[in-house]
Amino acid sequence: MSTMEPMLTDDREIDASHDDPMSHDMMGGDKPVDRAYRFIRTLPRWALWLIVVIWLLPTFSLFVNSFRPRDLQRASGWWTSVTDLGQFTTENYETVLGSSASASLGDSLLNSAAVSIPATIIPISIAAFAAYAFAWIDFKGRKVLFIATVSLLAVPLQVALIPLLQMFVGGAHFTLPFFDKTITLIPDFDLAGTTTAVWLTHTGFALPFAIFLLHNYISGLPKDLFEAARIDGADHFTIFYRLVLPLSIPVLAAFAIFQFLWTWNDYLIANTMAGSNPDAIVTTIRIANLAGDFGRNEHLLPAAAFVQAFIPLVVFFALQRYFVRGLLAGSVKG
């Protein structure tokens, strides 16, 4: 027995050396990400809270200023209101939420909802079907079509806005060479200056990424589930509705968060497609125009910013439990 004990001790030391972070560094097998993660774990809790406070300080100062009148915003810093609570007023919020045509965000909030909700639901609905088809339905040209779809991610948004706007204004037409004959590919639906043109554009540019993200997750689902469902006589629609959708809730929620935040906070597409129509202005455009000539209403911007950010915050915190799980969807097999 005495001869076995040193051997067992050596084995334990060898095993422990594999788990020792320092041994990884000495052997050169440790990754920089792992070293950074271990460094963050060594930080005391008060240091992490200090980072959080520093990160939130600009937002907090903006929130405090949203309750201060214009003269006080110009005369002193936000921290002076801590000792004088009488400075606070809801006048700024009453102005931006009131009926004034030059400052009210009421109609623009409805327009933003009319853009963001369809631009979030429609891409998810289409992309989920397409991702399942690319992952589990064997049809001719599947790989080529999938590669072509994902390659659309390389198309810059900015270079396509003007052609899309021209299509929304007059439709799409193609003139046959040598025949001098024009064929109408897409008729003129008179969509320019409407919220429909905005969410259609968002939908088109969101589909490639949505299909790519959902395909990575759905293709990683256990194959045995689908084989068992087919043995029981389930068709593709039943498998998709009863198996794929319930199992894909995390990735669907993660994409919904990204897409909703992107469309709600978008300025470029909304200004290009509907900026000329005052009845279709979204909140980002309204806030950009809120300061007025020579910045006379700049004191309203903090309140307007928090009104505009309230709904995205609600959406994020309502779905945040799926956020990390959805971000890692399809990244690990097995």
C-alpha cells in the first residue's frame, strides 16, 4: 500500500495541474478571453458597481434634466437639483405629450408602432418557415438558395434606399433589349411617404439575417425528435408548429428584441421613405426636429428621449430572460 500512495498523489497533482489556470498560462494553451474572464472575476463587487454607476451616470443626468425647466437647465448643472427638489416639474413631459403640432410625440409614437410591430412580426414569421425548410426539408438547390439568401447580408442598406424609394414611387419596370418593350414587374402602389414603405424596407433587410440566425438554431435541434415525429405520421407543418416553434422561443425572442429596437430607433430609413409626409413621421424624426430653429426648444429633448425609450425598455426587460440564450443559439453543437 505504501508504494501505491505516492502514485496516487502524483496522479492527483497531475490532474490538479490541468485545472490550475496558471498551468495553462505556462503551457501557452490559455486563451486571452479566458484570462480576461478570470481577471473580471477577481474584481471586487464594489468595483463592478462603480463601473455600473459610471455607465449609468449620463443617462441619470439626462433623466434629471428632463424634469427641470429650460432656464435652470441653462443656468446650472443637473447635480444642483439634488439639494433643491423644488426645481422638478413635469412641464416638459406635458409639452411633448400634449396636442401641440410642433412638439407632440403622440402621433409619432403611433407611427413608430405602426412601423416596428409589422417589421418585427413579419420577418420572424417568414424566416421561421424558411429556416426550417433550409434545415430539414431536402429539396433541389437548397444549399445554393441558402447561400444566395445569406449573401444578401453583404448588400449595404444605404445603396438600396434610393432604388427602393423609386420603386415605391413609380413601381419597377424592365425594358426588353432589341424589342423596345417595357414590362411592369411591380406596379405603382403609391407607397412613398407612408409607414408601409418604411416597414416593408425593414422587413426586406431583416429577412437574410433572420433566416441565417434561425437556421443555425433549428438545424442544431436533435434529429431524433424529427424522426420520431415522422414515424408517428406528422407532416412538416405539424413538426414545425408543435416541435420547432416551442423549442425556438429563445432565438425568436432574441431576434424580436434586436429587430424591434432597430426599427423603433431607426432614423435613416424612416426619413428617406416617409420623411416628406408629416402624418407618417416617427419619433426619431420628431425628436430630431423638436429643438426648433436656433435650438429654442432644446430643453424638451431629454423628456422626449425618455418617452421614446420607454417602450423599447419595456420590450427588452419583458424578453430579457431569453436574450442570452438566444444570442448563443446554434453556437454550440451537442
